[in-house]
Amino acid sequence: MSPLPFTVGCSVPLTPPTLDKLKSTFQTVHYHPKGSDDASFSSDELKEIQLFFTTGRGLPESIESLDQLPNLKHIQLASAGADAMLRSTTIKKYIEQQGQGVSLSTASGTHVLSIPPYAVGMTIALLHQWPRIILGGKEKQKWLSEEECDAKGETYYARSTYGRTAGLLGYGALGRETARLLKSHGMRIIAANTSGKATPQDGYVIPGTGDKDGSIPEEYYSTKDPKSVETFLKQSDVLICSLPNTPATHYFLNKEKLELLPEGAVLVNVGRGSLIPSDDLLAILDSPKFFGAAIDVTDPEPLPANHPLWSHPKLIITPHISGNSENEMDIAADVLITNAKRLNGGEGVINEIHFGRGY
């Protein structure tokens, strides 16, 4: 099989087998991974590059304008989100100039091997009060009594996922795989998306994952309809948030909405920190009816030192690492190859991000 007729620029660190795969798949590959001693692309290389494979943080700093890449057709990110890329000076300049002819796509769908298991693990950790038990044992250096293990000082028992309702706020690749995993734990699944309806799964899908036809949730609710959102939240014993950062999702989950969650609810946010104002999250954490939360993203991000969220006993914070899995860049390379084949066949790319809309 002859190589695809594209010259690729790659700034993503790859394992030797994946790099060899790219070199055998494409006509030419210019490989200068970020952080290496050979991280700079020459001006001649930049003029040749048609497809650029880069991390979510953006193109190499030496590329100040896409004018340096006159033959560029497509930028493939190795990340699920495009926030940082769209904020970069290079891309903002391209948008301001109303540039055309270059497409942008993410590696959405590749992180289902790490982020949904994180969401499930945090759900179980919260329901079982593991942080309280683990930290309490370390601090007191003793075998804790059952009353010391429980937040209310009562006899400890593990709260089960079985029979509870998991609300998926956002039903893309991450939401679908999380739903599949939580259903296997005996949970009733409901979902909220823009349309309020089941839709087929699109984009990049790892075999055996996800929800192809959207049939796992028993009910769907629309994020555009306040009454629908209210009904959704009132049922969500476990609320899993995986929404991207857009104008429509900014501070969408405020104090008023969080108070709709049922008694003993837990929340896990693996989407973007801009979904929930920090002050509103603090307020709901202080409520006796709310059981706990785990967040991999914060408002602002990074969360400043000594912020009151850091020390809240009902909260687990991780520094936006739920998607940092082994070989994630190598898996993302498969999205690049998929999109290159589509472009070569005259088709549009998958996981496309529209420069103007930001999603």
C-alpha cells in the first residue's frame, strides 16, 4: 500500500513504534517533538507541511502565523479540547484575518480509556467516603472507629451505586463511555444534551466503548430548556459533568441549579472548570444535604494556592490529569491517520472544531 500523499509536521512526542507507523503511512514526516533538543522546524520544512500533528497547547512557539505554512490543510490536536489552541496568538490572528482552507480537529474519543474510569472511580470513592477514611487514618495514625469513618459521626456504611440514578451532563464520547461503565454498576442512567434526544455517536470511537445509538439513558433532557434541566438535576444522585467550555456552558451549573440535586448527591466534573463558579461550588459543599464532589478542572484554573476549595473536607481535587493516560499520544496518532485518509478521499474530517464557534 503506497503512503498517503501528505507531508506531516509532528511536534507530539511519540513512541518509536508509532513514529515508524507514521513514517510508513505518510509520504514525509518532519518530527520535532516538544521538549526535545530537536524541537525546531526549519522554514523549508514549514513550507512543505500539509498536516500538522500537535499537542493541545498549540503549535510550536516559532510558528507565529499560519502564513509560515503556505501548504497547510489540517491541524490535528492530540487533546480532546481545543481551548488553549484557540487562545493562541497564531490561531487568534488566523480567525481575525478570516482565514480559510485550514481545518482543525481534536482527538476527542481517545480519552475514553482514562477519563470515564476516573469518573467511575471518583464516584465510588465519594460514596464510600474513602478520602475521609484514608486521610483520617494517616492523620490520627490509628484504626478508625466506624463513627470516625462517617461524615455525620454515625455508624459507617458504604453507599452503593446500585439503584441510584446517574445524570450525565454532556453526552459526547466521555459521557457515553461513563454511562456504559456506570450502568454495569447497577445505576439508572439519564442524560442531558443540547437536543434532549438520543443521537448516534459520531467522531472517533475506540471499539467496544461508548453508546453507538444513544440507547443507554432511560431519559434525555435538553440543556436549552430550564424546566428540562430542573427535572434532570432533581433525579441525579450522581452528576457527571463532561461539557466543553463554550459561551453556553460558562457558569451553567450555578448555585441555584446545584441546589436542585437530591439529598446525598455527589458530583464529578471532568469537563471544564468554567462550568461551575467556585463560590457556588463552595456553597453547595457546605450544605448538609450534599455528600461530596470530585473535580479534575477548576475555576479558575489552575486553582490558586490557599484557595478555600483545597481544604474542603467534602471535595477531591486533581490537577486536570484525568486524561493523562499511558500512550495517549500514540492513540491520538490514529485520529490523525483517520483524518488524513478522509481528506485524501475528499471527505471532511472527524472531531472538527470550527474556528469561529470554538467547538
